[in-house]
Amino acid sequence: MALNPIRKFSFQFFSVNVFVGLFAYTCGSILIIEDLNTSEQRHLQGHTEEISTIALQNDYQVIASASGGYEGVSPSQICIWDIKDGICKKTLSHHEYDIVCMTYSRDDRFLVSVGDYRECNVVLWSTNDYSVLATTTTDYPIHDIQWDPSTVNEFSTVGENATVLFWLLDETVSEVALNVHVANVPDELVSSAVSFTALEFGNDSTLYIGTSHGKITAWDTRQNSCFMLWDGDDAEIDLLLCNGNKLITGSCNNNVKLWSLDNINDIKQSNRPPALQHGLTLEDEMTLNGIITCAVFDPNMEMGIVGTSAGTLWYINWSERTSLRLVSGHMNKINGMSICNNGLLATGGDDGSVRVLTIKDREQALQFQVLDQKCTCLSFAPPSQQSNQSIPNIAAGFSDGTVRMFDVNKVEMVLKMQPHGVSVTAISFSSDGRMIISGSQDGILCVSSITTGLTVRLINDHKGSPISQIDITVKK
């Protein structure tokens, strides 16, 4: 079973009288905000489809999350969340399809969102009332966007067909306008049909851009021109991070690399044509277990967290040359576990989550979340009733007396019923998989149909004593 990739995360630290840690990431259509000091998690639900990208304001008070539409059934939307209160302040609708990237301006007055290849549109929003100030269409799809750290009204985008666009937000006219300059790209990149996949601003008006062929380019943003390119990897570069004289790159070959930029200014001032260079020093590299999708490092670029397409988070320490995989699990008590023949382990806990892990890799494959309730027990359906290709369903009991059934193959809840008035304490499927037998804190056993969701029989032989375990035998 494939793991759900960690699509995008933002890991920021800031100080408000005391040191506070904020960790924001997505799991399907849920935005998760975690306080790193208390390990408290909040699950923000407002999207009907999978979240594609998030953007955090520079004052760390607001976060925006975006999801695409689905075949005309659900619209594309951007949710604006108040981080402190955990509420959605505004829902924005303008894009018709997926939203590939977003960014806030340095002064947090503007939000820019970019539509996918079916629209190729750039939309400028005012954060005052989140109205659309300007919108324009590009010739080619955009893959990444970032605001210039040295200005409040300039940002850059990169995309298909080696496209580099430098944007200027013009507020001198009656209506805010988006002016764009199309940069000239070195012939070597144009002739090789390369796409630009990621960008990152460095110091001294330098912009670094990664390509689909593994090359990295360096640009002078004062001249909007490329002055250097070098081989960063053998595969597509999807991640760039820069601070001071360090550059970190992540690629589709699962590699994370640390580069020294000590001589970058000498190369910039040499005024030589942007030919392939070998002057940069590769200080270190590590290979992880998936495509590098996202990362954040401390200001010294020595320690950081890296996310991969395999759904794993890694702690990286360059000075100690260590990489440690971080396992995400329940934040508190685990109440039940169940194993199926497909090599999967399901667990349920007080945090209301049902988590499915692969036993071989010891990694979380997916998670179902029920808010404000405890998952008290769970069980896999008997494998004999399933095809060889599918994974058995999971039945789980909760503290509000409900029983829910989850389809692991479709990654959705397919049944919810409430046979009990108090907390469910034990649960199991019948031997043929057609019934769910659940026991509760008040000693009542309920037999319920998974087809109709109706309770077909009540058994009260325990006379008020809590039921702690249910075992089912196969009748010969």
C-alpha cells in the first residue's frame, strides 16, 4: 500500500513574549496546526478536496490553504484561517481548477495565487477584504512563486518551457496592476526543452532556480539576467533553500545536498557568459527514502526537517552528518490495535484518530480523524470476505457510542451508526464479515448489519458490566 505523500508543510518559529513553535502541514483535506512546545494539535476542516498548497503570513497570525475543484461537483477554494482561534475567516473562490502555489507579500497586504496548467492564471488578492485586485494569464504553466525579500512589490515565478517571469505590482495607477518582464534564458537551457521547477531568493539580489534536468541557475535580479548554471543533480530539482552562504537542494532522486556559496559574488561580478560552472563546493549530501518535497532549516542551515513523497519526515543535522526519521503517531493513549494479513497495523487512540501503518516499513500509510471523540476500539474485517487485491475494512468504536466503518482502499468512511448510548468498549466483525458486533460500557452487546446500518439484535447478558473483549469463532 502506497503512503500518502506529505504535500507541503510550513515550519516557523517566532517570539511573543515567550518562544513559540508553529508546525503547519496537511493530511488530505485537513490542515493540521501543531504547537511544538505542548505537542497540541488542531485539525482545521473546511476543504472538500485534497489541499494542494498552503501559505503562511509573515506575522504568523493567518494561514491560507488551497484545494482544487472536482469535475464540477466541488469548487476550487482558498480558506483563510485565523491560527490563534482555528477558524476559517473567509473562503475564496476564483480559480476553476487546482491551485499550484500561493504566497503572501512581505508586508502581508497581498496574497498571490496561481492556477494550474488548465488556467495558467495569476490572481492578486487584497488581504484587507480578500477581494481580487488583479488577474492575468501566462503563456505557460507556472510551477513555483516567491516574493522578493528586498522589496514589497516584486515577486518572481518559474514554469514550463524555461519560463522565468519577474513581476511588479504597480500601485501608482488608480487600479492595482500586475506588470511582468519575461527574462532571457541561456540558449543551453532553451535548446534542451527544460522546465523550471523551483526558485529561492538568496542574498545580494541573487535568485536561484532549479530545473527538470537537474541543473541549477543563478540570476542577478537587478539585471533580471542569468549569470551562472551548474549541475546540481541527475534528476529534477524540486526544492531550493538559501540563507547566508549556504544553499540546500532536494531532487527527485531522493537526494538532499548542501552547497557553499562563498564565491558566488565573484562569479556574478566576472561578467562572463552563463556557461556551465564547476566553482561551487558541494559540502555534503544525504539520500532519503522518497522524492524531496519540502523542507525547512534553522538560520545557520545546520539543522532542519525534510518531507518526502514517501510520507516521511526526516531530521537532518549537517554538522553531525546524521539523518533521523521522525515517526508521527498518536499524541496520547492508544486504546486498540488490529492486524490484517496485508501487513498492515491499525491503531485507535484518545485523539480520535484511526491510523494505518505498514508493519514492514514501520511507517504510517494513512489516517482517519474523528473530531472531539476518542477511538476506543477497532477491528479489521475478516480477510476471507475480501479479494486478494483489496484491504479489509476497519470497524471502530468511539466514546460517543457510535460505530464507524472505514474503507482503507477508498480512504473514506463508508458507514456510521449509533447502536449504543455510552462509550463502545469492544468491537469485532462476524466470521462472514456481514455483521459488526459491538460491546459498550453498560454491558450491552449489539449486532449490526454493515449493509443497512441497522442493529438487528441486543444482548444484555452482562447485566451492566463493561464489555472488555469480543472474540469470534468460525463455525465448522
